[in-house]
Amino acid sequence: MSFRAFQVEKTDAGFVRSVIDRDVDDLPEGELLIDVHYSSLNYKDALSATGNPGVTRVFPHTPGIDAAGQVLASNDTAFAEGDRVIVIGFDLGMGTAGGFAQRIRVPSGWAVKMPEGLDARASMRIGTAGFTAAECVQKLEQSGLTPASGPVLVTGATGGVGSVAVKLLAGLGYEVVAVTGKADKQDFLRSLGAVEFMTREEAAEGADKPLLAERWGGVVDTVGGDILFNAVKSLRYGCSAAACGLVAAPNFSASVLPFILRHVNLLGIDSVQLPIAEKAAIWSRLATDWQMDLADLEEPLTLHNLSGAIDRILAGQMVGRGVVDLYAED
């Protein structure tokens, strides 16, 4: 059985991307064979597609850390042919052939049954990026965040995680302040619910100071670096920042003072190895009380224009969520 797939091949001239025909027999072992209807484009996919060794080491390779579709065959009684499923994280699209293909074969422990209220396309508008945003908000609320805590800062606000975080937080009644380097996207962010804006430069001011004025009731940080620790230094007493990204930098200049003088928390967020039961619980929330219409965030993609979108997301030129229709033709 053949299917279409986006492939990255390592050559003497560099990494070459193409759309090819593959055979199901070439897929790795796993209990579930899935017909993938939709995937989504994340920053990690772009790193995989350009040979970043921290993401993917063995080529040729099919990236795609997200997939949503229907079970074609199952060796696990927990899943039946025809079940609608979501797969995000674990090794999908990293060392294992990923969701930028019409077929994947994966361990059943990686899959979540599609909850009522979502379909394949809607779930991939969320994808890993939106799921991570929801995970940030959930962990902040578990640490005490409420709308009364004060304004919530979202960095990298036009990106996949940031844009969903803005929309989710605003829908839950929070006052959202968005950090972006794209001044021309303020109207877009305002339409998602942001009420105030900061430039990257403003968010980075005061990196040499041990503390900054208390301002934030919570923080969703997607960029890392000194912008993240500036946000920590600006948290109100007892409040928290959730860190889930490093596009600006993986490190920062830090002091213990915010923690011991203001009783604040820096919360780490990982969506890759999060236990499947916890993933299922968050997907359930995204299908019910946290359900959002993300059509205004979607950029429709196909296997054939995916390569250009990868270049744009690496250059910081993509806004919102790239959703890949595996069966669409250009």
C-alpha cells in the first residue's frame, strides 16, 4: 500500500525536501496504523526538516510531530479500526516517521481517542503548539492563577503557542498583555483578546537588574532568554511564569532574589513526554470548557507548499497555526 509523504534527505549539498511515494511496509513497528488526515507545522518540525541534530539524527526522514486521523489497523484491543485519534509528541516526527505523511505507524500508547467536540482539522489547529499553550494555562491555574491575580504576559504572541495562549486566556477572562516583534500584527492580537502590547526591546529592558517592579499575575513564555527572567522579576508576590520555549535563547542571567523575596514560581512545561492520561485530560478540556474556534489562526498548507512554510517559520515570518491537509492538492 503506497501513500504520499514529505521527506527530508541528507545529501552532500545539504538537506533536500521533496514529496514522495512511500510504502506502508517501510513504516516502523507499532500497534496502530493510522490514516492521517491533518497535521500541523511547529517550530520543531522546521528544525527536523533542516537537520538539527537535537531533533532528528537519521535521514531520510519524514517530520511532523502532530497527526490526527483514523485507525486503519490495530493490534491493541483498546483501539478499533475506524477510531478517530490524535497523536502528538513522544518520538513522532523526531526519530519516528511523522505526521507529514498520509500514513503513520505508532505505539498505541502514543494515541489519544478524539474527544467529542473536536475533529481532525480542529485538533490540528491546536496541535502541539496550542496544546502546549493549554498546558501552560492549566499549570498556572493549578499554581493559583485567577483573573484577579493581575495581567498575564504572553511572549512570542503571534507564534503558534503564543497566539493560542492569548485567545485561551482572554476567553477565560484574563487581561492579556502581548509581547511581539511584529508591530503590524497588533490588530491581529487585539482580535484574539490582547488588550496591551510590548515590543521585544521593552520586554528585554532591565536584564541587568536583580528585580523589576511587580506587574504580572502570570506569564506564558515561549522565547526564553532574558525576556523570560525579566518576566520572572516582574511577577507579583506569589505568582508564576510558565516556560515552554527557547527561540530567543536557552539561557538567561538569573538571581534567586525574585524567588526568596517575592515567593514566585518558574514552571517548566513539556508536551513531548507528558503521560498519555494527562494528555487525554487536556484534550478533553480543549473539546469542552476550553473549546475555541481557531479558524482565524489557521494558515492552510499542503504537502506541496510545506517546504516554503518551513522556511518562513524559521525566519519568524509565520503567524498563527499552519495546518497541513494531507490529501489536499495545490
